[in-house]
Amino acid sequence: MENRLLLTLEIVERFNKKLGTKVISEKEFKEEKKNIGDFVKEIKNLDVRLKRIKESKLENYDTFAEELVELHINYSNLIWHFEQVHELIKKIMCNFPTERL
């Protein structure tokens, strides 16, 4: 999945350069590329958590509730990464010329 996010960033960066005026700064692109590394870590954390939950009997209510909260946090963090890339796409779209490039 991280490859898809990186490819999307590359595409948005190409459109950004094609527009002539830099709608998105190099600093923003650099930050988003750095965030992809965090995304990979979050995916790994999710994999570990899911495996642990799957293998657990979840007999203790508090443990079960804690695992659900942590699972929620994992997914919220992943959603945030997608939203960041989506915001860049929207930023480019709002500045896209009506005539052909």
C-alpha cells in the first residue's frame, strides 16, 4: 500500500510542476514522503495487533476493551495518512486550469 501512496505523491508532484505555480511546496512533499515511513510502521503495528487479538482468547473484559481501543487508534492513524495525501490531491484540483495543459 505504501507504494501506492508514494506513486500518488509522485503523480501529484508532476501535476504541481505542470501547473507552473507551485501550489504545493517542496517542504510539503518532503513531509508527506517522510509520513509514508510512519505509515509503514503503522501497518506493521496493525499486523502485530491483529495477530495478537486473533490468537488471544479475550476472556478478560479489560484486555478486550483495551485491544479494541488500540485497534481503533491504529485505524485512525492509517486514515490520517490517506487524508493527508487526499488533501494534496484536492489542493491541486482546486488550482487546476480549465484549459488543457
